[in-house]
Amino acid sequence: MSKVRIGIVGAGRIGKLHAENLRQFKDVEIRAISDIFADQARGWAAQNGIERVTEDYRDILSDPDIDAILICSPTDTHVDIIKEAANAGKHIFCEKPISLDLSKTVQVLQWVKQAGIKFQLGFNRRFDHNMSRVNELLKAGKAGELHILKITSRDPAAPPESYIRSSGGLFADMAIHDFDLARFLTGSDVEEVYVQGAVRVDPVFAECGDIDTAVTTLKFKNGVLGVVVNSRQAHYYDQRVEAFGSAGTIAIQNDTPSTVEWFSSAGGVRRETPLYFFLERYKEAYVKEMRCFVDAVLNDEQVPVDVNDGYQAELIAFAAGISLREKRPVLLAEAEARLAQEV
Ligand SMILES: NC(=O)c1ccc[n+]([C@@H]2O[C@H](COP(=O)([O-])OP(=O)(O)OC[C@H]3O[C@@H](n4cnc5c(N)ncnc54)[C@H](O)[C@@H]3O)[C@@H](O)[C@H]2O)c1
């Protein structure tokens, strides 16, 4: 195979972003895009050299000239599309999370395995230049033996109520990225989760049965302790990591448009505000994750973030939900046992 022929499902924010990134690759052909509001996507598709726009994603799945699909439609559509795509033998890149129902994600694990296809999940933060450098240094032992991993992840502004209602909640929608990053950086699965959560930003979160602020402590199977600090509203995008170990600390700061500092005659020193949100901060990471997916399909290599990574992050989010409701630490083994009862 010298080119990967791709179809994209969902022409929203993230679908368009991935399409525009894939256009940079000479070994990729975007053959079609589908969106239930196809007419709204036609102008953009034409500008981006995508000739075929369809309302029904099944048109993409039944096209024998398409090797792989990107699932960029809303989360509640993922499971059905994955099932049909796996049956059709298409390789899959799926946006996070796989599902808001962990028992369905368990089924996805089986379908992907049975189909023998590539399945990469959109945990883009692993590909961020800072996060991947921290990972390299940790794996090279530069912090010695890791003791504590701290992840700060705060959004600039809370999403609208309509989004909050269908998001699946702070853990499944937002912290899931941090839970995956934590597994990536520690190189370990999580053993136990304990959450303190609150509504500190806007009462609308409580009306939706959600929280907007959380501190999640994680105990990893390899003995490392972790803490993930989340807020839906920090007024700037705050994405930092600190890895503290027996031989030192490895930390990153937020990315800014420049490193200019302004020493004012009025006193004080000002720096630039961090890059606004995920589209700006993780711009390059989105390109890199696509490059890895395309390479995995072209060269029959392993994907760097697989379906089990998606499941493990969702399992942590599931356990975090139990911990929040029952106000106690929760072992992941217990969460998995509860899940098995539900299935
Ligand atoms: N990795 C990340 O950083 C990241 C960032 C944002 C969103 N996401 C994920 O990406 C997914 C999409 O999010 P978004 O922000 O792009 O949403 P969006 O609402 O901007 O776009 C979704 C698009 O899918 C279309 N759609 C709905 N049902 C469809 C169907 N059955 N077939 C084809 N198209 C359909 C909608 O019309 C819309 O255009 C979600 O799962 C979300 O969690 C991931």
C-alpha cells in the first residue's frame, strides 16, 4: 500500500481539523466525508479538495476503495459506527471517548480484536511536544524512580449548558485526557481512585448532575501516586505536568505564543497569556497523531494509542464517578467487578 484512502465521519470541529491536517500528507487521499448536515459541509469540503460529501456514513463503510475511517461524530454515535466499520474491515481512528457507557466499550474491545483492524484513539496529548519530552525523560530515568505525578488541566471557559447535558460529565468528557496522560507518563495502570469534586464555577453544572471542579488522587499499580486537578473555568488554558522522583523533578509550563516578557515602568513583569484552548495548544499534536495512524496503516505497525488505552481511561473515569457519589476511595478491580454485574 503506498497511499491510505480515508473516509471521515463528522464534519464538525475535530473532523475538519483532522481533514485539514491529513491534506498535508502526500500518502493520504481523503475520498469522502459524511455528516448528517452534509449541505453545511459542502463548501468547506470543496475548498479542501474533498469531492464526495454524503449524509450517511454507511456510504463510506460500503466503499471498497476506502481503507480507513476517522470517527469524528458526537460520542453517542461512536459505538454503532465502530461496530459497522469493524465488520466492514476498515481501520479506525476514533475520537475520545469510545463511549459514555463502559459496558459498550467492553464490546468494542472484542469487536476490534476479532476484526484484526488497526484502532487508534484520539488521545492527542501524548503527542504534544512537551508531554512527549517529559515521557522520554521519565523513561530514560532522568527523574530517578517516579514518586508523584501531578497533572493540572483547567479549561479557559465552561461549555454551554447543551454541551454539559450530553457530555457524560467532567470525568468522561474532560479528565479522561488526563487519566490517559497519567497512564502514559507513569507507564502503569491505576489501582485506586479517590475524588473530591465540587461545583465552584456555575450552578448549571449541578442542575445537569455534573461538577465543574475536581481533585482526583490516583494510586498506580507500580506504586506511584498521582493527582489530577481539573476545573472547567480558569480563564486561560492551564495544561501542566510535574513529575517528582528520587533523582529530581521534571516539569512543564504552559505554551505561550511567544516567550516575551514585558518589564514595565509601572512595575511588575508581564508575560503572554497561554495559548487559548486545545485547538491552539495541541495544534502540532493533532498532526503527529494522524501521522502515526497513517504510518500504522501503511506499514502494518502497532498504533501508539489503542483500544485498551481507551478502555482503561474510561474505567478510571467510571471509578471516579463511583468515588464522587459514594465519597470513598475505589479500587479499579471493584469498578470492573461492578461493571461485569451490569453487563
Ligand atoms: N481529542 C480532542 O481533543 C477532541 C476535541 C474535541 C472533540 N473531541 C471529540 O470529537 C467528537 C466530535 O466532537 P466535535 O467537537 O468535533 O463535535 P461537533 O459537534 O463540532 O461535530 C460533530 C459533527 O458530527 C456530525 N454528526 C452527528 N451525527 C452524525 C452521524 N451519525 N454521521 C455523521 N456525522 C454526524 C454533526 O452534524 C457535526 O457536524 C466527540 O466525540 C468529542 O468528544 C475530541
